[in-house]
Amino acid sequence: MAAHAVSVLITGANRGLGLEMVKQMVEASHPVRKLFACCRDPEGARAEGLQTLAKKHPNVIVVVRLDATDLSSIKQCAKQVGLEVGTGGLNLLINNAGVLAKSTLQETSAEDMQNAFNTNVLGPMNIIKEFLPHLRAAAKASGIPGMSTSKAAVVNISSFLASMETVKQSYALFPAISYRISKAGLNMLTLCAAEELKDDQILFSLLHPGWVRTDMGGEEGQIDAPESVQGMLSVMASLTEKQNAAFLDYEGRPLAW
Ligand code: NDP
């Protein structure tokens, strides 16, 4: 289980799926020991739920400012996390923060595409690069053979809308072109990172949470956040080197690229 990881970092942890992940990880029967819950405005109104949860679990949850589009905040966060985890490193990094604009090709703009790329692709890219020393430290400190999320891993939250093979079936219902292209970019980033870093024993995987009733998923979504997160956490717990670079849904089913 992801909760067996000693230290975990989640981006976009103040609402939606990110906040639910924090909740389930600290309330698990084997709770994580240190959970870095990152959000872009820890003192703002949108982080109130997270701050309340953090007050209940002051020894576990550390709320840290991280804006996925701001490299200096990523560097600052990596520095703070490094001081806290020391040579034990960071076991699990979950790139969950994301943005979605619903436009079609004819409605979209360069600005839309740039925004989607800044958060959904450049964010995870910079975050992986800056946290790499901590992930490497965790892999080294673990001493367990093979790969797992309790050793050293990056889980990138993708979407079935990134799947190129299913565009014909899903485009009319969900155009969201900048989102689709950026999440497909995130998928390629993940495959490249998995290949480049396989000798470091860092596991990389892509998870689709399902169509979830959050601010992003809307009320017409098919499942609620607790069900999605329960599924994703148990999939994370089951990952080994066999699933390195896999693209799975919240029930562990492989998705078409
Ligand atoms: P929400 O819109 O409910 O929450 C998005 C989260 O991302 C918020 O915490 C938001 O913070 C954060 N965020 C956005 N931009 C940034 C940024 N620049 N820096 C840091 N944090 C940022 O979305 P969900 O919880 O539904 O989605 C979570 C992930 O799951 C996303 O990656 C999404 O693409 C993916 N997903 C969701 C699906 C669904 O049906 N809900 C389906 C498939 C994938 P803030 O409050 O500051 O805006």
C-alpha cells in the first residue's frame, strides 16, 4: 500500500483527489510517516480543509507551498523536503495537480495550450528533476530489491483523455484539446523518465483516476473521490518493476496508449 511508504509528497493536495489522498493516507491502518501536502496557496481559503486535516495530524502532515508553474517554489519545496527527510529520502512523489480547459480545436488558443503545458507537463518535469536527489536517496536507503512505491516511485496522474487510440470514441463528448495533448505529453514524459532512470530503481507509473465528481470532473462524473482514491492507493501498493512505465486506471486495468 502507498501508505507503507515512509514519506510521500502530493501536489494539488488542497482539494479534489489530492485532498482525498491525504485523508486516506493519514487515516490508513498503516499510515504514512511523513506526508508533504503541497498546494499553491497554503494560507488561502481553498486550503482550509487541508489545514484542518493537518492540525489533526501535526506529526505526519507538512503543508508546503508548491506552485507547479513556478520553478522557484518547486526548488524551495525540494529544499525543505530534503531537510526533513535527510538520507532516508522521499519514497513516493505523486504529481496530481492539473488543469483542464474544455475547448475544441476551433475554440482553443495558444494561451490555453501554454497554460495546460505549464501545469500538466512542465510542472511534473521540473518537480521530478528537483526531487530526483531525494528519490535516489530513498532507493539507496531502502535496501529492498526491485521497485515499489514504498521504495522510490513517481506516480503521475494522467487521464483516459490522453489515450490516442480512443479519441474517436471520446472526442465528441470531451474535446478538451489542450488537456488531452498535455496529458499525452505527460505520458511521454513518464515513459522517458522510466527509461532514463531505470538503473536508479525508481518506479514510474501513470494512473487514470476514473471520471470522478470533483471540481474538474463535474457532477456528471461516474464515481466519488473516496472510491477513486481507494482504488488508486491499492493500485499504487501493488506496483512492482513489472508495472514500470504502465498506464493503468484506478482499478488496475491497463489503458490503451
Ligand atoms: P480539481 O480541479 O478538483 O483539483 C485540481 C488541483 O490541482 C487543485 O488542488 C489545484 O489547486 C491544483 N492545481 C492546479 N494548478 C496548480 C498549480 N499550478 N500548482 C499547484 N497546484 C495546482 O481536480 P481533480 O482533483 O479532479 O484532479 C486531480 C488530477 O486528476 C488532475 O491531474 C486531473 O487531470 C486528473 N484527472 C481527474 C479526473 C476527474 O474526473 N476528476 C479524470 C482524469 C484525470 P488550486 O486549488 O490552487 O487551484
